[in-house]
Amino acid sequence: MAVAIVTGAGSGIGAATARMLSARGDRVVCADVRLDFAQQTAGGLPDALAVEVDVSDSSSCERMVEDAVHRFGDVDAIVTCAGIEKHGAGHEFSEEDFDRIIDVNLKGTWLSARSAARAMINRGHGGTVVMIGSINSMVGNPGASAYCASKGGVLMLGRTLALDWAQYGIRVNIVAPGVVNTPMSAKSLADPQKRAKMMEKTPLGRPAPPEEIASVIAFLTSDASSFMTGAYVPVDGGTLAAW
Ligand SMILES: NC(=O)c1ccc[n+]([C@@H]2O[C@H](COP(=O)([O-])OP(=O)(O)OC[C@H]3O[C@@H](n4cnc5c(N)ncnc54)[C@H](O)[C@@H]3O)[C@@H](O)[C@H]2O)c1
């Protein structure tokens, strides 16, 4: 049975991913900065572990992987769903908010993937890393400069780590969701004007439930995608096709 770590597993895409990987038989480590959220996800799954992690902190990421190895003996996959967003015009945005978004979304993706990859390499086997980018890895969004910069960074981080780690049999792919119905997007989707604008750019005309992202993540953490690495995989209802 594979062992998969999911960061940001307390909510949204991470929670749906933890549930889907568990349903196919993986032993899942549900990691989140909100331990209560992680426990809620893990509590509904057989043989799952809840772990508190701040992905922007390297020792916290190392501990998360140690806990996974201690409980389940190994790590085969990591999915980095932890993320934050804050809007504000570029000239008004605070340095503190900019740093935090980059620290969590970009550096945190690297730190958590690095800790998992070290464990895989030390054990002499490969594995899979799935990073969550965004359509904003490729296209800008007004008022979201820090977020878009972080997601553009995740794309190049993932592509480059795919090159670094191919020799160890570790595949790294980047999933790019469009509009997904989660707590992160709830406020925008609840505003009729904002929702209409978002749907205008989504040819399928609806937001995705998080399970429609999780199913692609499940594919990318399975042998069905064994020749895929360094791939940017939009799951966006057609948004990028129409750009
Ligand atoms: N919802 C969307 O429309 C959408 C679109 C594109 C990309 N994404 C990306 O998908 C990922 C998941 O987003 P979501 O929509 O499920 O959001 P969400 O807010 O529902 O879940 C994010 C989770 O990350 C956790 N988290 C935040 N900071 C953390 C930290 N420092 N360490 C560990 N965990 C932390 C939160 O506690 C939360 O449980 C994010 O990277 C987001 O940018 C979301």
C-alpha cells in the first residue's frame, strides 16, 4: 500500500485528494497548519494520520515526513495543496502579505517536496510529487500579483525539480486548477458579479467541485501516468484553451 502525504489536507482540494487517495487504498498523511482541520479529514478515513505542519518552515516539513515514516514506514507520494491567497492592487499590497504568500505557496511547496524527496532518495526508491499551480501560473489576474508570482514560480519549480529528480525515479507534475468550489474561492463565487466574470472565462460554465481536481491528482500519483514528469496539467474547464 502506497503512503501519500497531502499538505493543505484540512480543506478544499487537499481534503478531496486525501479522501480519494484513501479510497483507492493509500495510507494518507493529512497535513495542515490547522491541526483541527487535518484531524477532521483524517478522522473520516481508515488508517490515516493527521499532522500539523507549516509548510513555510523547513523543520516543520522535515517533522511531517518523519512522522509519516514513523507511522507508515515510508513515503511514496506528496501532494502540495497548502496555499493562501490575498487580493490587493500591486502598489498598495504590503511587503508582509507578499512575503507570506511567497513563503507558503512557493517556498512551502519546495520545502515540503524537498523533505519528501529526501526520504524517497534515502530509501533508494522513486515516487511522485504533485504540485498545485494554477491557471495563474500562466496568465495574470488583476489584484493578485503576489499570488500569480507564487504560482508562476511553482510551475518553474516543478519543471526544474522534475529534471533534478528524474535520475531517482521521482516524477514531478504540476496541476493547474481553474475555478474550484472551495473555501478559498467561496467569497468570490458568492458575489454574483465576480462569479459571472469568472464563469465568462470558463468555457464549461461552472466551477469544479474539488473532486474533479483530486481525480487528476490521483492519476498523477499512480502508475497510469508513469511516463509523465515535468508536465503542466490544466484542469480548468477550458479556460486556458480560450485565452
Ligand atoms: N479554489 C480555487 O479556485 C483554486 C484555483 C487554482 C488553484 N488553487 C490552489 O489549490 C490549492 C488548494 O486551495 P483550496 O482552494 O483547496 O484552498 P483552501 O483554502 O480550501 O485550502 C487550503 C488549505 O491550506 C492550508 N494552509 C494554509 N497555509 C498553510 C501552511 N502554511 N502550511 C500548511 N497548510 C496551510 C489551510 O489551512 C487550508 O486547509 C492552493 O494552492 C490554491 O492556490 C485553488
